[in-house]
Amino acid sequence: METIEADVVTTPPEQVEVSATRKLGPIGWLSVGWLVFISLAAILAPILPLADPDKSFGREVARKGPGIPGHLLGGDSIGRDMLSRLIFGARTSLLIAVGAVLLGLVVGGLLGLLAGYVRGKLDTILTTLFNVFLSIPALVLALSLVAVLAPTDTGDGGSPVSHTRRVLVLILALGIVTIPILGRITRASTLSWAEREFVKASEVSGARPVRIMFREVLPNVFPAMMSITLLGIAVAIVAEGSLALLGVGITEEPTWGNMIETGRKFLRDAPHIVFLPSAAIFFTVMALNYLGDVIRARFDVREAAL
Amino acid sequence: MHLARELGKRVIGLVVVVLLVTLFTSFLLTLVPGDPVDTLIPVPDENEIVLERKAQVRERLNLDEPFPVRYVAWLGDFVTGDMGSFFRVTDEDPVADRVKDALPVSLQLVVYSQIFALVVAVPLGVLTAYRAGSRFDRATNATAFGMLALPNFVLALVLAYYVGVWLGWLPVNGYVPFSEDPAEHVRHMILPTITLAASQIAVYMRLLRSDMVATLQEDFIQMARSKGISDRRVLWRHALRPSSLTILTVAGLNVGALIGGAVVVEIIFRLPGMGTELVQAILSRQYVALQGFVAIIAIFYVLVNFLVDILYTVLDPRIRHARAR
Amino acid sequence: MSGPNAAGSFSPDGERPNNGVSGTPLPREHETQTRRLIEVDDLRTGFKTARGLVRAVDGVSLTLDRGRTLGIVGESGSGKTVLSRSIMGLLPKRNVVREGTVHYNGLELVGAPDAKVRDLWGAEMAMIFQDPMTSLNPVLKIGKQITEGMRFHLGMDRQTADKNALSLLREVGIPEPERRLKQYPHELSGGMRQRIMIAVALACGPKLLFADEPTTALDVTVQAQILNLLQREQRERDMGMILVTHDLGVVAGRTDEIAVMYAGQVVEKAATATLFRHVQHPYTEALLRSIPSMDAPSHSRLQAIPGRPPDLVNPPPACRFAPRCPYARDKCRQEAPPLLELEPGHAFRCWFPVRASADAVEAAAAELRAGQDAGTDGGETQVAVRGDGENEGGD
């Protein structure tokens, strides 16, 4: 009550908005719903009653828009079932994006936690390393890593890489890009939490540093990491698409990215080939961004920590 | 005195980062499977000329030397202007020459898009902050949120197809130097600029809005209002400048990040910039050239970061002062 | 005596019977009319929050003439800052409910178009803010901030405005004024900045000056200088001044009249000397006791009165000070005392005042109620207002 005057005089409009975003809200639930739906579809793709995504249904289906009999979302440029390809595409796209960001989360999170908690030389070294990797634009770094680790077929007997290896390389490349980002956030957040009384208290009481790091600091740093993780998955989904457009992505199996890449020549006659996977990316990215924002507002993750 | 020392420390940090980045890119090359020379010159060893050429390249790239020696040699070449080449059986195409052509294209694209993004985002950010919570504010924010989720390759394809091909209003590929034909230059740059700017408009608008909302709560804004000057004046003269630190910093950093980082837009609109060069090097497996491009892009990025940082901390203590509280 | 209103707005039949009579002096026909600057009648200001309407100012009436100074005193949360901003109209429109009347030179400000009120700001009435460290724009030069109002309101060209700014800076005691014009606020000390703020406020020659805790953020040694400067300017320029403070010590020798605020209402109001000599309200008494000595740290004062002001969303139908009042009895907790004027020019809101007898209060209150039951608004006011608000102020 003491500060009621100051409070009311400056009632920031933001405050109202923050409390509004604190609850998930209809858009939040819609986002969660979409993500659950798309993840389930991706995971269950092989047992769902879907057409073979690689099978062409011929001229009748090729470049036909949504709503033709037997093919709910129409066919692609050579008559493969769009719905099936979208769902199998989600499988690969999400596998790559989630895999990459999980890699970044585990490695970057651990390094950031170490750097922020142990400080000293280790912190200097790790921070410098983060900065080194951050000094190459993310897409350029990912592109270079993929190019080197999974060279493309030059068409003259060069050694094309297996599909599995290419997927792993993409996960690795996009993961390496995320490591320093998550590392930096985690470090900054750890720095601020490590100074709190309850952490100091358990240090004084003789708890082992590893225990303090994981039991006291990590749970508090986690919201910040989660929020960036969600945004990171969104960025990785788009990055997969970018790499596909640049000709270094997955080619053997459908991904949202390579569906757009192959469809771009047919924008005039069959725009749905580009628009359907684009919409899938759009809604997934939007849902992830929104939930990331909610977490950020909910746990007051400071922009400064970025 | 204090300033000079701080500056010195930063310059050293800068050099360390650049050295480590180039070390990393050099190391990357050792990961390429197979004999690097065979990769660079993918021709069977069928005659003397080819064999001789391969030996020559091997010699020139110090491929028989251990990695540290190779790196130091590369560094020496790099700082003296030999940034690697596209190798062919008969000759080679120096990266430095290509950079000379490609860098201005990328720079133009990046600068145009940043200016365009700021010109659109600043008024929107100011007005949404002023009308925070209004229908206009919510609609603008929702639109911005949507723009953030729209991958730029999708926007590029849509714009290229509908505005370029279908309506036929603007060219969708190629580059015309300004000195050659200013009007055509502008026409060729419009779509790539808009594509690149779209998501940044959303980012900048949101950044400025939130800083501006905070500034509008400040005492000095109440003070300015109490002078009886118009709201417009309060917004633009009193509130905007103290709120613009973050947005200008981010815009500055983006100039660095988008040299090469705009690769998708460059490829789709066929602009011969750094991103295009990079992809060409990758697709033709010219890893030495790739290393050169990545090094240049990274150095550029680090330098821009450095400059923005200096501007931020040294040149405007007044803003720092306003934000520090 | 209806209970507290439903949240959302001050309904006209809400608490009005209690406060409408706020027997504050409103001498309507008086020869000082031409000197009258501002008349505030039953001003209510609330903030819409998720919990309901926070009644920061709840039925305040007061008047001020040219050349006079009114002190508004209360602890933080009493509504004094909101009151001064509400009179001037400086509060944001969003989520703010403002009712009652504010006459400035005969012009009604409540509900007036923004542009009209804004024309008065700076030119006719100006405000000096509490914290000079945060109230000057950090990225604009001092000169710009002083001349801005003159160029905007008076249409001066740059040279004239600069010249005026220079003489203003001299007037408020800034050394090396030429150099200061080109400096930024962070290059000056707190005391200097407060002088700059005064210069900014005086720039267009306002007739009414609000000073909202003008010395709270300053060193003790500088406080007196700034207050003296304000007093001098007020006299020389024949302005009306409203000095808002939590510190009775600040207003002691510098105001003609003092209104003490508690929980959004005026609880005691009298000429300065009268108030100090014949304090009636226990809250004022407690404030008087808590006047800090010059060398005490400036934040030690509030501890002098234990407890906190009541929640202003749903104030109880009782004396709002009762929970903290050492003299409170059952009646205080059951019925809100009206603002009564037993002696001409000295109003207070208390059933058991420090000096006057409770019987006299009861009698006056009964008379007031009778007047209300009889009917008209005018009747009420007449009962309540026994005399001329501007009592022999300076003695």
C-alpha cells in the first residue's frame, strides 16, 4: 500500500498485457494444440492410413489442387499425395529441428551453466568460443558445415552421402549453430541466479558444486532456456527450408523445405505445392514463437540476457 | 585514459576472435572427405597437365605440411590479399576479385533493407506505443507477429511470382549496377529489399514499441507534457531518441549479419552478392574459396559488432545515462 | 450515507452526501474574485485497476488566489501528487476517472478538450517535478528544454528565446549560464537540475505553479535554497503556488494555507499559522510530531506513524484514519466524519478533534445532516461554510 501512489500514477499499460499473457489464453492453447497435432502426426506417420509419400499417382493427380478424390490436399508436381508428403515431411523437418536444438540445449546449456557457475578462466574460454561461433552468421555457418560434412553430388562420380548421414549432418550443423546461442543465454541467466541467497546458503552448507548447479541453479535458469529452445526450434525449421532452397538439404525424403524447393517452379499452375508446406512452417513457427513469448513473459526472462 | 585501455582490450578481443574464426574455417577443410586436390580439381589423373596442375595446387595450399604450418601460411596469404581461389585445370579465379564485385551488391541490399525497415518500423513503433492497447496497436502487433513467422524464402517466392511474374511490375532476377542505370538498379533491388526487410520491420517495431512504452512512463515525459507542447512533439522530440538505442544497435548488428546472411534472398533473386558466391563455392565444392568467403564474412561481422559496441558505449553516454537507471 | 460505490465510477449518489459538503471554503461572492486563480470543487480521481477503482482523490475542494501559496501535505499514498496532477489535468486519459469541477480563471478544466487544457500547460500553469535526476530529458540540451515552451507557446524566435533562457538561468541562480545552455542534464548536480526545472517551469510566465515535492530528492543543504528560490519567484511574479510535500517542515514558513491529505481526502485545512498552533486532526498532529530535524536522514519520517493508509478500492464507511489513530473510539470505526468548519477558515474531518470538543463536532454534523435532508446543494454548502476561506493567513 505504501507505494500505491507511485503505482497508480504510472500504471504501465504493459502490466495489463503481461498479466494477460501470463495465462495461456486461447491463442496459447491453439498453439499447443497445433504443435501436439503436428508432432503426433509426424510420429505416427508410418502407421497412419496414408498413401506412400514417394508413390506417384500419375497425371490424374499431378499438380491438382486440394479436394480431388482420394487426395485430400491434392498432388505434387509428379502426382505424389500432398497430405502424405506433408506429414512425412513434418517427420523429417521436425526431427532435424528438434534434434538440432536438443543438441544445442544439452551442450550449450551445460557449457553455459559451467561458464556462469564456475566463472574464472573457464568462463573466459567458453565465452570466447561462443563468440567465435556467433561471429559467423548462423546460416553461413550451417551452410558451410553441411557443405563440408555432407558434400553434394557434383554429378561426376563424386561421393554422395547417405540419407541418414545427411540428416545427422544437418542436425549436427544446426545444433552447432544453436550451441553458442543457448550457451550465452544460460550463462547470463546462471550468473544472475548464482548470486542469490539460497544458492549462497547451500554453498555455505557444504553442498557439492555439481549438486548446487543442477539442483539450485538449473531449475531457475530453465525457463530462459526453454523459451529460447522453442524459438530455436522455430528458427531451425526455417533454416532447414533455407538449406533445401540453397540445394544442400535433404533430397531423398520429403521435408517441408524440399517440398517448397521442388514446388517453386509450379507456382503458376499449382501454387498449393508451395503454399501447403509454407503454411505448415508458418503455423508451426508462429505457435513456437508465441509459446516462447508466453514463457518469457511468465518468467520475466530479461531481453538483456539475450 | 580509461577509455583507451578499454578500447585496447576490445581490440585484442577482436583479433583473438578473428584468429579463432579463421583457424576454425581452416580446420573445417581438413574434414572434407578424400584428397582435397581431387575435390578442387575433379578431373581424373589422365595426363601430365592434370597431374602437374594438381601438384602445383597441392604445393600452393601447403597440403603436405602439418595443419599449424598450413594455417600460418594461409593467414600470411590472407592478410597480404590472397584470399584463396576457385581452382580450375588451367587457371584460377581469385576470391579477392570476386569479393570486390560481390561485397558492394550485398552491402547495397543490406543497407537498403535496413533503411526501409527502419523507415516503416519507427513510425509504427512510436504510434503503437503511444496508442498502446488500442485496436490499432493490437492489429499492428498481430501483423508483426505473423510476419515473424513467415520464412523469407516463402515471401521471396510469393513476391517474385505474383509481383514480378504475374503482375509483371518488377524484374525478379539479376543485378544492375547503380552507375550503369540508376532506375533499373532500383527496380531490381525493390523486391529483394522488401523481402529482407519484412521480418526486420516486425522485429524493430516490437523492440521500439516496448522501449518506447517504457520511456513514456518516464518522469521527463510527464515534464515535457506539462510544458503544454503537442503530443506529436513529445513523442518525436522527447521520447523517440531515448528509446532508440536497442533498435539502432540491432539494426547495426544486422548490417553485419546480413552480409552473406542474406544468402537465401540473394539466391532467389539471383543477386551476385556474397551469399551467392558462397553457395557457388559450396555447390562446386571449391572449399578453399569457401574458406575465404566465410573468413571475410565473419571478419566483416565481427568488425561491425565491434563498431556498434564502441558507438554504443563511447559516443553516447547521454543515452547510456538515461537507460542505466 | 450509502456505502462504498461499486467499482468502475464514482456514482453521483455514492459517497457524495458525506463529502459533497466537504465544508471547504468556497467564497463565491467575494471581492477577491478577480484575484482568484483556481477553484476546485469535489474533485474525484480514480484509477481503474483489475481490483476495482482506486479512489486516489476522493472529493477534494480548494481554492487559490494569485500571490498566495497553498501547501498540500500528506504521506506517500495520500493522493497529494495525484491531486496536483488531476487539478492540472496531467494524468493519462486511459483508465483514469476524473469527476468534479476545476475552474481556472473561470474556465472549466474537467472534461475540457485536450487542446484547450494543453494551451494552459506551461503558459498559464506549470509544474515542477519531484526528481530532477529523472525529470529532465537526458538527450536534449538544457537550452532546448528551457526554450521549447517559449518557442511553442509564445512563438519566439531562437535568439529571443535563448536570451530569455539566459536571464532565466541567472534568475534561478545558475553560474555560467551561457555554458549551461549547451550542456546535457547529466553534466549538472541535482540541485542545479532542480534550478533548471524551475527555469523551465517559469519560462512562459505561468500564473499558477505546482511544485510536487520539489526538494525530496535533494540534499538537505540544497533543500532550503531551492525552497527559498521558489518562494522568491512566487512573490516576485505574483503567482499562485501549490506546494505538495510529505514534510510539514517544508511548508511551515512558506505557505499561506495548508491542506492535509489522508487517503484521498482533505482531513484538515487551515491557514498555516492556525494549523500549527491549533492542530485539530490527530493525523496532522502525528505529522507535526514527525517533522524531521534538519540533520535527520530524510527517509526516517514515515516511521513516525505506525500502520498504513487504507485500501482505496473499498474504503470502509468510517474514519479512514481510525485504524492508526491513537484516539479512535467506536464512533470513528462506524461513521465517517464529515469535513466541518467549527472556526472560520479551519476545517477538519474528525469526530474527536485534538482541541475542539466532540460535542461541538456532533452538533455541527447534525446541523449539516439537517441541511442535507432539507434539500438543495446550496443549502448544504451554506451550512458547512461558515466563513471566508482566506483567513488571516500570514500571522
